[in-house]
Amino acid sequence: MLRVAAGDTAAFASLYDRYHRSVARFAHRFVQDAGKAEELTQDIFVKVFRHAGRYRATARFKTFLFRVAANHCLNEVRRGEYRVTHVVEEGEEGRPVEMPAPEAQSPERAVEGRELEATVAAALQRLSERERVAFTLCRFEGMAYREIAEVLSASEAAVKSLIHRATLSVARAVEAWQAGARGPARSEA
Amino acid sequence: MSCTMEDELTAYLDGELSAVDAARVRSHLTSCSDCRSTEALLRRTMTQLVALPAFEPSSALRRRVLAEVEALPRPWPERMRAWLRPSALAPAGLVFVTAALVAVVIGQRSLSARAERRTELAVAENYELLSDYEVVGLDPDDLEVVEHLDQLEKEGRP
């Protein structure tokens, strides 16, 4: 990171290669649109390059990166630059692709997977901004509560509470979707 | 419902509780059906979330990001290093040496031109004398000889 701060673009490219998927996934959870998620990811990495001098070696780089990412995503969403949509793009050459989960091989499972994805995405939009950041970092990036607390400049107790409320809220939404989607199917069968 | 222990369930499943607190939750779950139900719901959802498709950014994004970064103005340390690179220093050194040589040559020419001007001035000042002796075109040593010709003639007499 010190090399990046000195303007070393090769070192920056290595950082990009290592972390761009995590940042893109994080941004995608915010805007639910592949093109917009890529725009946000590009902005975030350019910001990291420009402000690399502010990085202190006492913090983990991933924490610094997601602090930049979370602030940028929240600011852009607040400014209304990125309206949330729930469209899943068709894969084309050179375009972002939604990778199917291994379980979603059959058409029924694929549909179910997309519906679950939409249910989770909708539930995420109902969370507060801080809940959404904490939930996304915990559930999809596997970050520890302590690291998330650093990203959000909050206490671990506060993060614990944010993650619990968010996870329970998403769980209730998924439960409701399953009750609606699978309930009638079972009774028909 | 809402048992006071419910707030601990997510952290319990995430492995974020201390050993003592985790043991307390485990013990509580054996006696609280509401918390058992919530814990099962949370556990099920966490498993489903892990299986969700992950967004994969395009390869074109890398090119765009690196191109934008390359186009940014370089920070000072990077600029300094660029200036101190041998490939940049060698031409600069060559220019410096050439300039020094040119300065020396010009300086020497200027000195000889000044000496010539001094000679011309001396000739002008002593033009009458020189005309008398028809020695226009002599150098300053010759002029000195001419000036002291009388003495020389006396000394030269036998």
C-alpha cells in the first residue's frame, strides 16, 4: 500500500486483482445493477489510489478499502445517483454476469435462486444504511464484527446489534417468501 | 415473544461470543422454545445466503480502472523518482556538459575579442605617432619599441 501511495500503478493493479470481486459484490448488493455496481467499483478503486497516502499501516487494508467503499456507496445512493433496480442481466461477452449457484442447475432451482435473490435484495433495501453495510460485510464478505466496527467507526456491541437486527429481518422476509412460494405448491401436490 | 437472550443468537451462530456467553446461550436454548425457533430460522437463512449467486464483474472493468488511474497526475514521490531515473539523468547530464563547454568556448572568444579591442584602442590613441613612423599595423610590443626609439637609438650607438 505504501508503494501505491507513492504512485506505483503495478502495486495498485495487484491490489485491484486481489480485492475487486469483493468490492464489486459489495457495491452490487447496494444498487442491484451490474453496470452501476461496476461504476461504483471503478470510483472506489480510483479513490483508494488517490487517497492511498491516508492509509495507516496500523489498520488492515481490507478495513480501509471497505471504509472507502461503504462511504462512497452510501453517499452515491443518498445523492440519488443510483436508483435501485431488481433486474438480473443476461450474460453477454464482456458484460457482467450473475454467476449461478451450484445448487441452481435445474430450471426450477434457477428460478427459485433468482426469487430468493430478489427477496433478499428487497429485504436489504428496507434495512437502515448501517444495517445494510454491516449485514453485507458480515454475510457476504465474511468479515468479523471487530473489522466491521472499524469500517463503521462503531463499537463491536453496536455492530452485533446491527447484524442481528438485519439478519433477523432478512430471515423473516425469506421465511415469508418461502411460505408464499412453497406453501401453495405443497398443497397442490 | 422476544426473549432477552434473542439478541445474542446471531452472534452465537457467527461464533462471535466468548466461550462463557456461548455456553450461556446453549444452555438457554434447551429451555426456550421461542429462541430455539428463531435460532433455527437464522441458521437456515445463513445457509441460504451462502448459496446465493455471487456478482462477477467484467474483465473490461480492470482496463477502465487502470486507464483512469494512469491518467491521474502523478504524486510528488513518483515524479521525483522519474526525474532521478538514469534514463532521465543521462540526457540531462549531457545537456549540462554541452552547455558548460559552450560557455567555456564563448568565454575564451570573448577574452580574445577584448584583447583585440584593447590593441585597436592603443593603435587609435597612438595613431599620429604610428603614422609618423609608418608603422600602422604593429602590435603593442612594437608600439613600445617605437615609443622608446630615441633611447634605443642612443643605447645602440657605438
